[in-house]
Amino acid sequence: MTNNSKSFSCPTPINQYDKILLAHGGGGTLMHNLIESLFKKYFDNDILKQGNDSAIIDYDKNTSRYAFTTDSYVVHPIFFPGGNIGALAVYGTINDLSVSGAKPEFISVSFIIEEGFPISDLEEIVISIKNAADNTGVKIVTGDTKVIESSYKLQDNQNKLNNINANIYINTSGIGIVYEDMRISPLNCKPGDAIILSGSIAEHGIAVISAREKIEFETEIKSDVNPVNRIVEEIEKSGYGRYIKVMRDPTRGGLTSTLNEIAKAGKIGIKIYEDKIPILPEILGACELFGFDPMYVANEGKLIAVVAGNYADKILKVIKSLPEGNKAEIIGEITDTNIQKVVMRTVLGNNRVLDMISGEQLPRIC
Amino acid sequence: MTNNSKSFSCPTPINQYDKILLAHGGGGTLMHNLIESLFKKYFDNDILKQGNDSAIIDYDKNTSRYAFTTDSYVVHPIFFPGGNIGALAVYGTINDLSVSGAKPEFISVSFIIEEGFPISDLEEIVISIKNAADNTGVKIVTGDTKVIESSYKLQDNQNKLNNINANIYINTSGIGIVYEDMRISPLNCKPGDAIILSGSIAEHGIAVISAREKIEFETEIKSDVNPVNRIVEEIEKSGYGRYIKVMRDPTRGGLTSTLNEIAKAGKIGIKIYEDKIPILPEILGACELFGFDPMYVANEGKLIAVVAGNYADKILKVIKSLPEGNKAEIIGEITDTNIQKVVMRTVLGNNRVLDMISGEQLPRIC
């Protein structure tokens, strides 16, 4: 992220709009401009400026560093192949802590529920949250519940309690302890560093849009919603934690937006190879059907790590030793050319600049 | 809070309903039953069980104890006399940390915004958030933005971007460092302890409902939205921190619900004196007009403290030395009779049992 809007493909100052658009939540340049021109302008401080997925709080040189993060989840539909909003809300926040180099420890869960929401659905979501927390060893230590009027009732008092489309929004915030060895920042990236991707892309976005559009495929398409904390823990245990420069989870805006964020914040170039990027054939097919570029479609269980070039093979081996990392690949490297840009060498041998998109292909994906 | 639903005035197990009602978010018995029968059932752990407004995290006996809390804010209307959703979201979370005996340090801010929301309103809210953080010395260290479809658009594609009633919801989570001296728990309360209330009641709820119903009064009615952190800090500085048994901020459900929570969780009785409870005459008048009992109306800048009886006058003096506490009063005491009940001696000399209400008089108050 940068104040230099020239580096974005579509420099649109927030003050050119007078209303919030769906695209302002899409993970692209519009969202970045909103963050820069409103939130960072007013909320400025040293910790916020770090610009990572979690804030790193360093109270006192004698004690641990803490990571603190927050995310609200508004995915629609709330149940989708491979998961639901509950698991997504826990894993999403666990992943933000993990890619900050932290071991997730404590989370909060806050519900905003529309009246008329089925309690049986709420129980199913609550069970998913519990299972996701148990699965990753985090404790849910505090929470909150608010109920709002049904959005269907705002214009129409009928069907108030038979609203089968009532919404639920979940905020999770999390605290983790940063691993001693890990110092995560895009500014650490140097030409020659390697970029590792932990698995195949675009599954979450395609699963959600398929559920939303009620489209079924021959091969079932499932969201990749999953925690990446074990991958980070395993790298730390292996002793290679100090060779990790930066990590991210490529959610909203997909792999391209995350790589652009790293290139811009780290003031380096990124080169990736299309033929190295893992993607399931059924996801590729679905992307063609929907007209989506999988490089921009959201993931919810993947990790990108920029690592020291001479340790890349060793770290890749550690990641591939885990089931959730067995499709990991070295997909590219940091370059001293094309500063603040992401360039992809296509399978046809061309170089394609992967711009950050303005809005998003898919609203309410997470 | 207790599993013994007999102690509630209206024991209604969650499974008697199959849909969420507005009253499930109201701070009364329905919300407590939802928490017990769903959230506590599945999310059970030692820290969550503390049942305070923040979780107290005690990593290691050699380092500080941390307080961690979360709240989502859905107040309607978002601008009301005395404040707006932004100040409310910051002060609400600061107050939850403060009444847990902690100095608020870091907060997260997460927005869920309906498309069509005016950016000028968003900027006004952001400025309120910044001012509230500056005013209390907390840092906003992490955040998130999601955009959802306008609720007006769900049934009707017209007026999509002219939606003057677009909603915004804000989650803030916060971290504080617990003061060395303070050990806050309803279980500390003993017969003879005194109950101090830091100021006059029912202002927030009445201000919001007046704005919602567009009713104006001769004397302007303003929300009391304000931080209580300075009161807690001043008590700590005075050396009386160790004589505080429990603190709460009486928000949703008002003074009565908060006192009932303390009585039930502490397994003690509470006696209060109606003539000691500060209330502005214009608020009393508005309550009569709306038909509300001020004892059940939300506050957003008040603190209840149960303190050792023989230090009550000294602590009251400390509180009254601050402008935000200059109307503080000792309103009652802890008793060994009427266990788990709140009894009010009325101005007419009768004893009235103040039950927790089932739902809430006012939805979307915070």
C-alpha cells in the first residue's frame, strides 16, 4: 500500500465518489484508496502504518510480541460447498495472525443477526466455529450479539418471521504471539528471494459464486476454507522462520491483489510463472464458464511466502510435508526490475503485467 | 449469569423459539438464554467462563494481565443528539475494558457498510472515531472494511445509489493492560459492600429513541456517550483499586439488567434506594412520555462500582472530583438477603423487586 496513487492501475481518489459502492469492499484499488484517503488519514499511528494483516504490538523488549487483527465476514450465501460463514470467520482471522508470523491464541466472536434468522442455522454456524477453534487450538474468550431488523421488513412488514434469507454477519478479532524468529514485512523482500504458494488457487471464490448462482458442476467444487497456521508453525519448528521475508493469505482480490500489495509496499518487482501456479482443472473450467480470471479470485486457505532464495527448496519441502501444503510450488521471485509491478510469464511465453483490479469480480465473498 | 434459569423472571429456553427475535439482542433474559444455551454451550473454556465485560488473559505470572473485548454497534439512527455510532463504538469498547480494571491501549475498527452510504457521513464517523481514540489515548492499530448490498435493494433495484437510509455497522475490539491492584469479579462482592453509580441514568436510550421518532423536547436531551476510563484510572492512582470488587457499565437493559447480572453471578442480594439514583428531570419527563422505566434504559457513559463498604466514601470522593463523575452517588449495598435479586426501596417507602426484562424496550440502541 502506498500513498503514490500513480502506481495503481486505476487511480481514483475517494472524493470522486459521494457514495460507497460495492467495489469499495472488493480488495482492489477502490478499497485501497478508501483506506488511504479516509482511514489512514485519520487513524494514523506507527502500528497501523505497518500495513500487515495484523498489528504487531511490541510492549516491552523483555516480553513477547503480540499480533492483533480483526475481520468482519459478510459472505453470501452463508452456507457454501466446503464450509460456512462460521468456519470462514475463524480460519480467516487465524490466517491473518499466522501470516503475520504469529501463533494464534485467542479470538473474539461477535454476531450481527437479522431477526427471523433460523436458530437451527445459527447452531450449525456456532458448531462450525467451535470445531474450527478446536482444530487450531485457539480459545474463544469473548463475544457479543446484536440483532437488527430484517432487511426484508424495511419496506414490507409481511413475512417478518418467515424470512428465509435473513442475513448474519460475524466479526472475529484475534490475538497471537509472534514467533521469536519471525520478522514479517514487505520491506524485507530482496531481489532473488523466492515466492512460494502453498496450494491451488481460486477455489473459495468459485465455490461461493456457484452456490450463489445455484450452478452445479460434474466434479464438486469446494471452497478451500482452511487454516494455514500449521504451515507457519512447521516452518518455525524447522528452524527456517528467520528466512521468511513476508507472508500473506491471498483472499479478496485473489493472488494478483496480494502480490501487488507486496510489490508496492516492498518497493520491489515480482515475477511469477503461469505454469507453476497450481489450479484444479474443474476450477479452471468454472472460471472460463463464469468469465473470471482465477488470478483475481479469492482463496481462503492458502499462503504466499516470500523467502530467502537459497532456503526456498528447504522451506518448500517443509510445506509439502503437510497435507494442506502438498501442492505447494515455488511460483516466482522478487526482481529489481518492474518495481512495484507484478509480471507473469504466461504459458505462451509472453510477459503480462497483472494489475490490481479496481473493484472486485465478486462481492460478498468473505 | 447462571445456568439456573429459575433465577430469571422469565425462564424461556432458546429452543422454544426457532427464529431469532429482536429481543434476543436486547440484553434481557432472552439474550442471556441464547448465550447460555448456544454460545457458552459450545464455546466453553476457562477464560470465557469469567463472564466479565472483557476476557482477562493471564499468560504468565511474570508479565501483565491483558483484557480483551469485542462489541458490534448497530445503533439506529447512526447520528443522534450527543454523538454518533463512531464515538459510541470507541467509547463502548473502552468502557468494557475499563470496567474490567484495565487501561485501554489498542483497538481495532471494522466497518460493514451498505452500498450507497454517503462518504461524507462516513468521514464524519471516522473523525468521531479518531477524536474518541485521541481523547482516551488509545491507538487504532488494525481494521477492516466490508461492503454489502443495500437492504432497500433486496426487493427493489430502484434508488440504489440514492438510499438515504443506508446502514453502517461497526465492530471494535480492544486490548488493555489490567491494573496491578484490580481483581474484578462479581464473586468478590460481600454483604456490606457499597454500590456507587457514577452519574445520572437513561440519557443514551432516550436520546436515541427521540432521534429515531423525531421528537424534540424543550430542553435538549443528549446521549451520555462518554468514556469511563479516567474514573477507573483515578481510582487506581488514589490507591483504592484493591477495594473495587466489581465494575460494570450499564448499557443495554439499563441499570436494572446490570445489577441483576452482578446479583446472579455474585450469588448475593442487592438493595438500592430510588431517591439516591441521579436522573435529569427532562429524562424523567421523556420516560413518562414514552412509557419507559428509566431503570431499564441504556446508558453509554456511566459506571457502577461495588466497593468495600468502609472505603465507599473515599472512592466516591475520588469519582466526584472528575467532571464526568460529579453526580456520582452511593445508590445501595450488597445484602445477604434476597440472594440473586435486586430490590429497590422506592421513594414511597415500598420495596420493589427489579426483575431483568425478557427482551428490551428499545432495539438497536447500541
